Amino acid sequence: MKKCLVVDDSKVIRKVACHMLETLDFSVEEAGDGSEAIEFLKHDIPDVILLDWNMPVMDGMEFLHALKALALDNRPKIIFCTTENDADQIRRAMDAGADEYIMKPFDRETLLSKIELAQNGVDSGQPA
């Protein structure tokens, strides 16, 4: 079973995303911010990370930089989850190491599509 780490400061968003991912046969763990996610990665490496942009303590961009510093052998695919729809902001996230991005709010089908794109290494180039 594939593993996903959902990183978002909103408990509601985490629960909704976890439910969607579980229906896609993922085992799911949660983190409330980027620093919790970095601690998690020191013990377990998921296949995919669904990462919020705006969080206290350590936001999504800071997390991407900290992830690079870990120099993991088996880096998870990162799907940036954001309300940002500015192309420059999205490109910044992709340049910083995100594999894909998804716009909030999203549904199960869009999430599945973005996971597949990330796993296949295809940049959709379009907001979803």
C-alpha cells in the first residue's frame, strides 16, 4: 500500500484529504506544519506528500528547502496544495522542488490525477 503524508495546518483539510486518499488505497499520516513533517521524514518516507503552502512554524516553501537539506535517497513526490493561483508563485514552488500542485478546494478525481502526474514525472503546467 502506498503511503501519503498530508501536511496542512487545518485539521478539517487534513481530515478531508485523508479520507480522499484512503479511498484511493493510500495509508495516510498527518502533520500540522512543515517542521512536524520534517520530523516525520526522519523516521518514515512516504511515497507522496500533500503539502499546504501557508502554515505557521514552517510553511510549504520552507519545508521544500528543509527537505532538500535532508538529502533523502528515496525522495517522496510533493504535491503543493494551495489557494495561490499566480503563475509566478506556482513556478516558484515547482522550482523549489514540488512535483505537482493542486488548487484548493479539490475533489477526489483531481487529487488522483495530480498524484498520477507527479508519479509519472509529468508537469501539467495548468492549475487544477
